[in-house]
Amino acid sequence: MRWLRALGDSMRAGLRVERTRLEPLVALRAAAGVATVIALALWLVSPAYAVSAAFGAFSAGASSFQRGWRPRKVVALAAGFGLAISTFLGYLVAGHLVLFVPLLAAWAFLAGMAWAVGPNAGIVATATVGIMLVTITLPTSIEQTLEHAAVIAFGGVVQATLILLFPIRRWGAHRDALADALAAEADYARRLRHDPTGPFDPQPLMTARSAATLTPSQARHRPRILHGPRGLAERIRPTLAALADPQVGAPAEGPGRDRARELLSAAADILDAAAASIRHGTAIRAPARALQALRVGEEDEVLDGPARRAAAQLSRLLGEVLEIADSRDTRAPPAAAGADGQSLVEPTMFRLVPVVVRAMRRELRPDSPVLRHAVRLAVVASLGYLLGTALPLGHGYWVPVTSVMVLRPDFHDTYARGVARFVGTVVGVGLATGAVEALHPDASVSGGLAVGSAALTYLFMRTGYAVSQCFTAAYVVFLLGMGGETWQQTVRDRVLLTLLGGALAMLAYVVYPAWETPRLRDRLADWLDANGRYAAAVLRAFAEPSGQRRADVRRALLDSRAANAAWTEAFTRAGREPVRHRGLTHHEAEEAQDALRSLGRAAMLLESHLPDSDDARPVPQAARLADALETDTARAARNLREGRDLTWEHVAGVLDEWDTDGGEQDRIVRRGAELLAQALNELSTAVSQTPLERDVEPARRERREHAEQAAQ
């Protein structure tokens, strides 16, 4: 993608307004927290302390809107106390430029490294850097610094207390994650009716697994309805694929295919009903026609062989979904287990510290996007502060505030947020200016206007960054006006300084980028290696049926999903970057992606036919194929990183010597092995090049890019 087109896409993304479900009650509760601390501080102390308390409450309220699985009150407390600590440390050295700039750089670096834990931690940590640069200008002595830090923390405590006293949709995020997973499988079942080999996006299942990872306290209070369906959803997905696939399931045409379509339609209706029941906490209402489709007697069943077993298993699993969704119990058993039979336990806040340290330590390598983001954030915050201090405009902290709030680990989000922040700031400051000119408010009226702006920020937070930033800009103007700064000073400087801070953030990404495009081969190789280990684990479970092998399959499947998600994220980001990959074109990457999806799908189809009992008849040749597959995929992953051709001699040798006289189970594994080999050959075709192709590839790539541009 060329620079002009990439910038245009970023601009459109930054100004896009999303149609999403608003949460007015949650926004009202967060705004009530801001109003409470402002009113108490104005009544008991002074407007300056009201500003500090309001910043703490606003930051804590905004952090509770980030999607996460920990209790919202804990997140609000962490945000409030984090901002209080940053304010106190910042003010201690704020009068000494030589000390404050290194402290700011160190704090910004740690905030950038917080992205190693996840987006939620990174966003909350970055917010503490931005707000710290504003709040350190409020105190005038060490004693006042302690008092301001205390009232900032008090703002977080107030928000946490309101969340505790007025819970809204308790377990709502967990319910949504599980319902989304079931709804995604319902959509998958419908698509399989028309496309029996269609792909499935595993992201909803990964999100549901994250939502099922709880602290011990949460596990004791989790509703029963959130306890079982995720494990069933994990088992339903391969069963749906095994039933629909014409090579290992129902025949491609005839009564068997009609029966498979009927079962897939019934499964979609039941899964949708279960998703709605879980999402809203209501009784399940499954269509009678879908229930009837699952109750056909054995004598009337037209499916046979593996397809018949898949249909019976699907009917049994859907029956369990109906039973759990229809349960009215409000609590889960004390020991909540995941789909793999093990408890998914999240460490408590204090035990999370070594986990965070280990995650950050893993990212301390030169090619890490998180480390590059942390370095960019530290440098930009320091340069922005020095630049803002040197300019004779006043309010110089707006430059670093804008820079740190705009910067993100990837190119597209950074540039989209830069455009959105500037537009939102201009509109928000203009609205606030008009209100101040018309009303000439005192401290209490300014506080009321600030609370209204905060409420609108919370309400429209998920509709787009430009919209929320518009109301955030107005909130800051009203708040600083309440603290004694005239609106003329704020308006006169802020637009220009915001533009300067956004430009600094954008320039920093160009100077020290973290492009995903050059790393596509590495991501693809990681996915290939993970898929190879997953397929090998499934084959070994056929060779040695046992519970231990099932656990190995589960772990390999989770690794494969993580590698798939990493590739998908990298491929999406690379498509928005203004750089070219010299060794892997976009077309080749798409073909390789399809081949690896086919490889994972073939392994999943084999997994759906794993024997249920440990005393099942083993398939000895599956062990040889597992060793050959693991060897070939590991070597191919290395060759893929180095740009060499991919070969599969060991796999081909085992398949040539395979004798399929071992019964039906042996024939199923043999057919699955052929699907695995076919996917591997498709991958070789996608990424391998002959010497002649290497010579003509630059010209062919240029013609392809011209054709794509003409089509667009």
C-alpha cells in the first residue's frame, strides 16, 4: 500500500463513527462518580482540589469501560491509585527539568511495556502518563502534592464504591463473550449448509476462554450458566465440521446431504437460542422444529458410518447445551473447570506482579513491537515536554499529552488516532468556548458542565475516538476553567499544541517503526509449526488412546489458535502499512493462509473422530505419520523464514507405505492424513518459487500491484 492511500485509510478510520450498543446506565454511574468528587471537593476544600479529584475519578471511570474480565471496581482502584502515584512522583521533581524529564521518560517507558500484558493494561497505563502531565501543574508545595495525590486516589475509590453499590449487568462481559462464541458457531453451522469446507474464525472461542479464566473469588460466585457451555462449544465446532465435510462426513449429494443440512440448521437455531438465553439471563426458547429434527429415530436415520456418529454426537452435545441453558441455578460449583478438565485460574492482583514482570521481560528484545512502542513513547513524551516548555505559548504540557495518547504499537491506529484527536479537539474546544462565552460560568457551573461532558464521553466512548475526544476536550476546558485558568488561555494554545503533539507522534512512528510486513514470514512459520504439532498430537492420540494424549491435543490446539490469531493480526496490520514485503506478496500470503487453514481444519476433522474410550483399538501407523509430520513441519518452518522451498519427504514416504487393512478407524485416519498432505502441498505451491520464477517475480509483482490499484 502506498503512503497516500495508507494515510487516507487512516484518516477515514479515525473519523469513522461506529454504530454500537450504548450503555447509558454505566455512563450515568461513572458520571455520578465524577459529580460526587467535584461536589465534595468544592464544598469542603477548593476548586483546585476539585480539579485533581475530578481527574482521578474521570480516569478511573474511563478505565472501567475497557473490556476485561477482572471486576470493574478493581480496575477503577488501580487506575486511581496509579494516577495518584504518578502525580506525586512527578511533582517532586517537576521544578527540576534535569530530573523530571528522565522520570517522565521512565514512566512512559513502563507504560509502553504494559502493552506486553494486553491492550487494557497498556491503555490504562498510558492514560496515567497523559493525565500526570496535567495534574502536576496544580499543587504548589510538597504538602499540597500529598493532598492532591490523596484526592486523586479518592476519585478512584468513589468510582469503585459506586460500582460495588450499583452493579449493572453483573457478569455482563462474561455473558457476552460466551454468547458471542455460541452465536459464532450458529453462524458457522449455517454457512456449512452451503459451503461444507468453509472457514471458522476461532477468535470468539479464544475470547470466551479468556472470560472463563477467573480469580478464585470469582470462580466461587460465577453463575452456573457460565460454567459449562464453553466446553461444549469447543466440542461442537469439530463435530459440525465433521458432519458437513463431504470427504469424511455426509455425502456430497442425496438424502444424506439433505439430512446433514437439516441437522446443521437445527444446530444453528438451538445455538442462537442458547446464546440469547445466556446473554440476557432469560429462559431458553428453542424452536420446536429444531428440537424435532434432533429426535429422529434410529430406524429413520439416512446417514451412516462417520457421518452417523457425528450426527449422534451433535445431538447429544446440543442436548447438554439446552440442559445447562435451562438451568435456573445462580451459582457454579466451587471448582469450576474448563473444557480441558482443568481449572482456568486467574492470579489475584498481588500475584499478578510476577506475571507482568515476566511478560515485560519476554518483550525485551530488539525486534519486539512492544519494546519499540515503549521506546517511542519515552522519547516522544520527553521531546514533547521539552518542546512545549520551550515554546512561548503556555500550557506546553498539551504537546506530550497529545503525543502519548495518540501513540499506539501499530501504524494504522497511531495515524487514525492522531487525525481523530485533532478533529475532536477542535470541535470540543469550539463547543466549550461557545458555552463559556454564553454563560460566563463560575466554579460550580463549570463543574456541572464538566460533569455533563464526562457523561457524554462515557456514553459515546465506543462509537469512535473522534466523538469521545470531542467531549473529553470540552471536559478538560471546563475543568481547568473551574480551577482558575481562563478559557481564552486554553483555547488560544491548545489547538496548535495538539496539532504539534499529534505530528510528533506520527513522525516518531516513521523514524522508529515496528512494521509487521517484514515479519509475515516469521508469523507464517510460527503458525505452520503450531499446526504441525497440533496435527501430530491428534495422530498420536489415535496411536495411543489415553487421557494424557487428549490433554496434549488440547494444549497443541490452544497453541495453534494463538499462532493463528497472531498471524491474522499481523496480516491485517500489514495490509494497512505503506511498505512492501520483498519476499512474500499479498497474493502469496493469502494463498499460504488458506493452505494453513486447511491444514488446521484437517487436524480438527481428525480430532472429531478420536475414540471416546482408552481401550479403543490403536492405529500404529498414525505414530509414524505424527513423527514424520512434526519433523517436516519444523524443518519447513525454518525454510519458510529463510525463503527456501518447502518439501515433505517424510510425510510422503509414510503415506506411500500405509496399508489400510486395519478397519474403519484406520481408514478414517488414512483419509485425514491425505487431507493433511494435500494442505501441505498447497502451502508449498503458495510460497515456493523455481529459479525462473525468482527472475521474473519483480516484474510479475509490479504488474499485479498495478492491476490491484486499477481495480480499486
